[in-house]
Amino acid sequence: MRTVEQTLEEILNLAAEHFRVPRTQLSPDDDFFKTLRIDSLQALELLTRLEQHFGVELPDYEFQGVTDFRTLADRIQARL
Amino acid sequence: MLDLKPYQSLQEALRDALETFHDHVCLIESDRGRERHRLTYGQFRDLTRPLARALQDTGLGADPDPTAAANRAAIIMTNQSRWLLAAYAIHYSGGVLVPLDYKLTGREQLALLAHSQAHYLITEWFFWQQITRSEGFADFRARCVVVTDAPADAELCGAVRWEEFVARGAGREPVFRPRRRSDWACIVYSSGTGGRPKGCVLTHDNYLEQCWSLTRWYPFWPGVRYLSILPTNHAIDFMVGYIGPFVCGAAVVHLRTLRPEFVREAFATYRITYVCLVPMVLKNLERGLRQRLQELPWLQRRWLAGLVSLNRMLTRGRPRPWLSRRLFPAIHRAFGGELLAIIVGGAFSDPQMLQFFYDLGIPVANGYGLTEACTAVTVNNLKPFRPDTVGQPLPGVEVRIVHPDADGIGEVVVRGRNVMSHYLDDPELTAETIRDGWLYTGDLGRLDRDGHLQLFGRKKNMIVTAGGKNIYPEDIEAFFEGLPVKEFCIFAANYLWPARTLADEQLVIVLRPEPGQTCGDALHSELTTRNRRLQDYKRVHGYLVWERDFPRTASMKIKRDVLAAEIRAAVERSAMVPL
């Protein structure tokens, strides 16, 4: 079982890879809409990528209002 | 389709539709590419009977006053079959439907539930949890709460599971409670989650007339499949993803997840005929399509450019879907091959984006509407395609421009049987908004020689996001309460500094510091932190420091229009510090 810190680290790596930004530019409390310069639909794309990686189904509505990587990690961790 | 003119109420028309189109498919629900279920109109009717009966057993529709709070029932759900089953059962029972936005926070939903005084709530487990954990839940006074999708071990906090509730009504016929055209059908909130709630009271007449006029230009028929993407609580989807298709015997496709890849897949799988989108979603489709086209080899791109020119010439007067599908078979296959139109509205659409799709043979009908006008005021009928306008007034709808300037631009006012009855419990706001039967929209526009409406900005202090959300600055201010300044006020930037555009609308917070206070890094950081707690579409884009006290009324309310005029006269937009 992953720890929430491991989950967070994996999310940051995946986000960097998916949106082609240097991993060093991302930190846990970043507003990912701003840092990654993405809209809510692109955030949903990231959610699909995370589902594939973590092997869980993540309902769209549970992630409404989530804007930073740390909260994202908490929500995913709850479903692992 | 049914002839709607003789009907007195929505439920009467819908009841007949379920019989008339008994064996046709009305609903398809898919989850991540897996079809969950498919219902015919007959099956839909059978599923709603026990639900309506159970609602009636708890008192829905029993109050002889059709407008009584005891007859109001709210729905907070994502797009799914049960949304429409519940809406049908509420209306069948003589209830007034209150569709609420599932994207609001629990606290905001509680505020609107309280304002609407709905005695019933039908919602999904996730949203019910959100509500029960919100501040203000102790004051929540609904008589009956029904929840769907609740896990087996869930603590229901007084709610009843959908399955259990429906079972209570099984085997007994519900009573059909007729309503008149002038009776209330829905209370739809156009805004006001943090400030002054704007509950638009829409009558059965509003819906029947709006449906009649929309289907003149965009008819549905059995076999048509409408992809429901916009939230059903939104006026557009309620009309085009429920009432319209149902009275015509068409099918509605719901997706439990709206990830772009599943939306793309649904077009092909279900051979979608119509879809309504907000510009943000259309932009995403455009981005994906452009990227794929750019990856084509040079020669193919040249060939495509030639086909685009040919298609443009052939479709100058009107769309010719059969022809365009032959010119661009691969693109049209990706959209299911039967798409007749994408209807786009709810916010400003970039004409170049609309032209991009039309050039590929995908007609995009740009429209304009507001909840206060039931759904739509104008729509492009594509004869010919006009990306630069939001179309012409629908049949039965009148549009005028009042106090036009030298360029013919003035406030857009609307009259017709689609215009709402009033704002719930707000006669003052109603009187400001509807004058002599005309709805004052607060939008600035011009009618051209062909009767097409062009929009140029807003007279009112609000913004509409690319996702179609109406944001009123007053509603955001509560999130900045306690900010360490003397006073503050939020404005739409285009209201402070009028711009003849509806693109990229922004909010700006005006800060009046305490005497001697400097607005340094600490304040900037505080603003950023608070801003981030807001949903992304509600965020403030920048701030402005204002060194004078705000003008106030005798009751100490900020005189926003006076303050705006002072700021406009003294400061330029470039003074806004981005957040």
C-alpha cells in the first residue's frame, strides 16, 4: 500500500510527463490549473491518466473544486 | 412530434409522449464506454409510476395551491436517467421542480434549498454527504430526501435510498394532477449563491412555447439521438436534453463521465444527431481536431485545404450534411456520421472556431439565451451560416434594442411567451428586470439588416465564463470577508472599463486600504490564498488599490454604479495587478 506522500509524488511525475513540463516546476501545493496552464477539461484528461496508473475509478464530481496536487492525492488515496 | 398547442401543462404533454412513442428508445446511459441501460418510453413510464406514487404518499402535489412550498421538489444530480425519471414524477404529481446545480458547494446548495423552500430533495449520495457536512445543515428542513448511489453501509442522515423509496410506491397507480399553463413548472436559479438569489419562476406556458419555437428550427423525431453533456439543471439541457426530445420521440444519451475521450467515443458509438455545448467544450474539440490535422503529411494537408474551399462554396447558403460527409469521411466518422448540428450557447463563442467546424461540414449553430427567457432567445438557423452573430429571434420571440448609440448598439430586450413569470420572492428585482412585458437582459447588442443579433458586451456588472457560468461579483465577495483592508468590492472588469467584447471576461477586486496601510506581499499572498479556495471559474483575476472611501447608501450599501464611475474616470484597466 502506497503512502499518501508516494501517491503525491507519482501524481506530480505523471502530471509533468502528461503535460510536458519539467518535474522541478511542480510542487504539491501548486494550483495545477495555473502551473500547468490547463482548463477543467484538460484536468479531466489528467484524471483518466491517474485512473490508469492507480487502477481505480475516480468519479468526475468527486474532483470538482480540487485545484492542488496535495488534495488530489488525498482524494485518490481514499480510493486506493 | 406532438402538437404542443392544445396542451395545458408540461406533464400532460410528456404523459402523452410516453404513450405515443411507447416502443421507441428514450434514454441511453453509458459509463466509461459501457452501456448501463437503455429505456423505451414505455419502460420509462413504468419506472416513474412507483416513484410518483411514493412522492405523492409523502404529500407532494397535495397542497391545493400549486405554488405552495409543500409542492416544491429539488433535484441535485449529475446527468443520468434518474434525473429525468425524478423530474417526470415531480411534474406528474403536480409538483414544482427546482433543479439545482450539482457543481455548487454544499453550503451554496443549502442556501438555494432554503430560498426555494423545497420540501423534497432527490440527490446523489456524494452530494448528500457534501450537504450534510456543510455549515447550515442544522437548519435544513426538507420533508423528504431521496438519495441514489448510496453505498450499502452509508449513514443516510435521515434520507431514504432511491430503491427503497420506489419500492414503497410499487403496485399502486399515482394520481395525475393537472396544471394550467399559467402555473409554475420550475424555479431555476440563474445565480445568487452568495448574494441575492435569482430564482426564475418559469411556467408551463413558458416551456411549452419555448419548446414549440425551438423545434420549428431544430426538429427532433424518433431515431434522433441527443447527447446530453451540459448539466440537466441548466436551462439549455433541460429543454434540449429532456422536454424537446421527449415530446418528439427522440432519444437522449447520458454519459456518467464527461472525460473528453468518452465524449468523443460516444459520438461514434451512438451516432449522435444533435449536441449542445458551451464554447469551452467546443474549443477543446477544436484543439484536438486541429492537432490531428496538423500531424497529417504536407500533401494531405494541401488536399484538405482544397476540400475545405470546395465545401465552403457548396455550403454557402445552407449546410449540406450528405455532401460534407462525403468530402470529409474520416472526420465525420469520428463524429458518428449522423451529426446534423452542434448547438453552442451559454457564453461567447469565437467566430473563427465556429467557422473552423463549419468548413469541415459540421454545422455549429450559435445561440443566445438566458434562464429568465426559459432557454433561448436567438439561434442561428444556418440559412446561411453566420459565425459573427448569435442568430435571429426564435419564432414567437421579439427582440428590440433600447437606447441605441450611434452604432446601433444598446441594451437587448426580449418579449415573448418564453419570458419568465418573475423572480421568486423578489418583486423589486422583477420590476427592474421585466418592464411593460419586456425582459431587460443587461446585454449590449445590435440587430443587423437581416435581423441577426450581434452581442457586444454587458451593461450589467457580471461575467459569463467560457463554460457558460454566470458569475455575479456580489456572490464572490463573501469569500473575501475579513480581508485585512478597510473595505473592498468586486467588479466585472468590463463593467468598470466597458469593452465591446464578450471574450475573456474577468473579475477585479477593488481594495480600499486602511489609512497608511501599504498593499504589499502579505496582502497579495492573502488574496491568492483566498482566491485559490474558490472554484476555478469564480476566481478574481486581479486587484486594484483605490485610495478613497467607497460611496455608500444611507443603509451603508456600497453604491456600486457610483464607485464604478469614479474608478472609470480615474484609473485605466492597466492599473489592475494580476493575481
